[in-house]
Amino acid sequence: MLQRDELLALCQEIREFTVESVQKTGGHISSSLGTVELTIALHRVFDSPRDKLVWDTGHQAYVHKMLTGRKDRFHTLRQFGGISGFLARDESEHDVFGAGHAGTSISAAQGMAIARDLKREDHHVVAIIGDGALTAGMAFEGLNNIGHMHTRVIVVLNDNGMSIAPNVGAVSRMLEALRTATPYRGAKQIARQVIDHMPGSDLAEETRRRLFTSLKALLIPNLLFEQLGFTYLGPVDGHDLFAVESVLEKARDFGDGPVFVHLHTQKGQGYGPAEDDNVKWHGVSATGAAKPAGPQYTAVFADTVREILKADPRAVAITAAMPGGTGMQALFKEFPERLFDVGICEQHAVTFAAGLATQDIVPIVAVYSTFLQRGFDQVVHDVAVQGLPVVFAMDRGGIVGDDGRTHQGVYDIAFLRILPGMTLMAPKDEAELRQMVWTAYRHAAARRGPIGVRFPRGTGTGVPLDAPLAEVPIGVSETLREGTDLVILAYGHPVSAALEAAEALARDGLEATVVNARFAKPLDAERILALAAATGRFVTVEEHVVAGGFGSAVSELLAERGARVELEMIGIPDEHVDHGAQKLWRRHYGLDADGIAAAVRRRWPQLVRTREPEESAG
């Protein structure tokens, strides 16, 4: 058993290792530095995996990974074939619930606790929720049901006042008021005055903690959590390892119903740069990355939104706790009354936008593709069914890379194109993204229904961005290359790879037409059917699951019109995409130029014609 000084040294060692290791691999530094003492205390008080530690979200759990046998693999964090940057059940028995999206821990913990009770077992279930996840509506649904059922669950709030950006909303203000209440500060001052007159020792330290806890319990109201049926303990300094351990022991030994433990922590604790700017250090890229050739798609999107907001006072933009990730942080300063951060509440963001749209406001919902999944029912019921003109700007559409399977944006075409009245498009490059964002705005401003534009994570191709903003004709594709042997229909990011593949195939004597589809709904039926009649061989390419995606839409059109076409669909098969560099996964699934060309050669080997060697000059 480690002694006091050894435990404090361990905390420092973990912080140094985290900073050094994660800067090499990329990952979430600030969140993990804020949970060092909490994680050590959890593993000292509870017996994982017999006791269930349910993290929310998983990027707070790097220290948990280190303490459960994965420290030696940290050089593979978020790398192709390495360990995940989030919690993954197939990675360790200590990861009892996968956690990439926020707000899941309390509901999952109640499920585990009810299962425990049904099986007449006796162990503890602890939900650790933080980094803004308590702003998620689902978290309160879980709290409400636990309080109603009186389920024996421990909820630990890692309250750092932050998600990726500073937390917003009434819940955040309530917690801040609780942390900074005059009785709380007064209790701390009284405790310090008493302890200053006591001899220094471990006993004095323990006396200080007990006195502080007693005064705090006497003077601070328990507020919402007691009303929900929880026994409230806190707030406690989350960086006082022994205070955290003490309150967790009290929660563990409490025998009647649910307990809510409130810890106050700081993101980036113990590392100066992360303490000073924990937004910047929330997630970092690996050092030594190559300089990008073009601007970030996200930045191009945000710049276009700025132009729209300047042009039309009816336009507004909404984000769900991602002002930085969606590129709109600066816009909040420029247009403070027309930018809205609703917290980690995608469902609310969508219906909020729907409400705005009923009153002739033009809402642009900036959201990662993976997070729009959380608001799917609202997209259906509150937007599509009512035909409301809401713009969905889906960043990270496609393979996202290091964040892994919980964050891959590879389902949005399938779950949105099924909705009547929905328009969907994707640009081939950053210049076309500008025009599509403008087109989406104009479409919504004319009240022609909901519309979505997806664009990838990462940098553009470096094309000029100085063309005036103009609308792209809805449902009209463009032919980029003419050929007579087959047609490659590419949607979004893979267009450039399709062009490269066509050039490679031409060296084999195979001439391919390349079409930038632009729209997954409505399809350019006229062009597609004309090309089908001319060649009879199609390849569709998309950075999305094949099931229900762009290729499926083309297949449905061809079948409906009775077109006889040999069709090869290139996309992501029926499996989850794990973490790793985008380039590696694109190669793995044949979504790069070499993969597309190889698929054509496999499907139609008879078309490959070896050219006669050119005569040497002279």
C-alpha cells in the first residue's frame, strides 16, 4: 500500500507521463490532467472491474487506462491498431461501458445496478460524469429515474466548469453558485484559521478535512440533487487526493439509495500551459505533423457563415457545445445576439432551430455528423415532418481518424436521405463547400425545406477561394472527365481520388467518365440515366457505409427506371471503423485512388488494354 508521499509523487509522475506521451500521439490532455487524483482515489476505494466504473465521457479516462494495465501501450493511443482514446469494452474488462458521446454514464450505471440487484449480487456501480456532460438532457433523465426507483448508484460529478468550451446554461450557473457560495468560502476560511493554530501532522490534516466537511454540510444547501432523491456529498476539492478518497469511502459505505458526490476540479491541473488555456489543450494533435496544403474545411465553413450573417439579419447559427470545433468561436464575438451555444444538447439544438424556422429566421445548425445522430428523432419529427427550412452543416462527415468508432461520421447519408423533403449535398473541395453552404442558406431562406451539407475533417486541396458566392443548382451534378468504358460517380471528398484513379486507369487503356455527384438527394437522374445507357458500367464512391448510402440511392434509381447496369459500390462495409489516421483507413477500404483503380480492374479485367510501347524519340 502506497504511503501519502508516494501517492502524491504518483500523481505528479502520471501528469508528466500524460503530457509527454499524448503530445506525441495526439489526444485529450486537459481532461485527463483534471482527473488524476479522482482516478487514483476511485481505484483505491473501489475494486474494478468487480465494482463498475462508468466514465462519461471517455476522454477523461486516460489515467484509468494507465492504472488498468495499458500504460505500456500509450505510445499507440489513437493510432491505427493501437488503444482507443475513449473507453472500449473490447479493450479491457475495466472499460465496462464504451464512452465517446456525452451524457450516457448515469443511464448505463442504473442499468448495471438494476442488473446487479436482479441477480442478487453485491457490488458498487459508480458513474463518473464530467466535462460538461451533465448539461446533456439524457443525464437528467437518468438522475430522475434513479431518484424515483431509489437505485443504489453513486454518481460522481467531475465539475470543472468546462466541456470543450466553457459550459453554458442554468445547470452550470447553479453549480458555480454552489462552489462559490459565501457559506462555502466562509467554511474554508474558518477551517484554515483553526488548522493554522494546530500542530502540523496527518492527524491535523484529517481534522481539517472533517471540520471543513461538517461546516460545509451545515451551511450549504443541497439544492437540486437532494430533491431528485440523492444524498448529496460535497463540493470537495477534486485535487485533494485524500479528501476525494474520504468522500468516496463515505459514498461507498452509504447503505440507503443513490449518492451524488460533487467534486470541483480544474482542466489541465498541474501543467501550466493547459491551466492557462484548457480549450486549446483539450485535444492536441501529434507533434511533427506536416503543414497542411490548404485551409481547414471547418474554417472555410465558418468564413462562409460569417458572410451569410453579414448579408442577412435573419440568419443565425447554433452549436451544441462545439463553438471551437465547428469553427464559429470568433463569430460569437462578432454576432453575439445571433450565435447560440446550447450545451451538449443536440436534441434541443435541432428543435430550437425548428422553432426559429417557424418564425422566418434562417437557422444554421453546425454539428459534427456523429453528434447529429443524437438528434435524429428531432430531425424527423420536428423538422422534416413539418417541412421546416433548417440548414444542417455536418462537419466531420466521413472517416474522422483518431477519435475512432464512436465519432466516425459515416451514417448521415443513410439516416437523412430517407426523410421526405430533405436535400443532401457534399462538396468535392473547399471552394465548392463555400458555394454549397451559401446554397443551403438560400434554400432555407426561400423556405424550400430542410437541407444538409456534409464535409470532411481536415484540410482542403488548396484551390482558390475567391469566386463570388453563387447557388449550386439543386440536384445537378458535374462531369469532370469524359470516358467511354465506364462511369465513376463520386460523392464528396472521394471525387479527387476518383479523378486520380481515372488517370491511372487511362494508362491501362481504360477510359472512365468521372462525375462529381454533388447531391445524394435529389440525384441527378437525367445525367445518371443517360450515362447508364451509354456505358452500362458504374462505380459509386463514397466515404460512408454502403448500406443506405449514396451508392444505394443510385442503385435504387437504376432499378426503378429499369436501367441495365453493372454496378460496383465502393464505401465502408458492414463494420465499425476504429481509430487511426484517415489516410490509412481510406487505403484500407479502397477509398483512395489506388483502391478505386484496383476495384475497377478486378470487376472488369477485360477492359484493361495494354498500350503499345511508345517509340523512343530520335
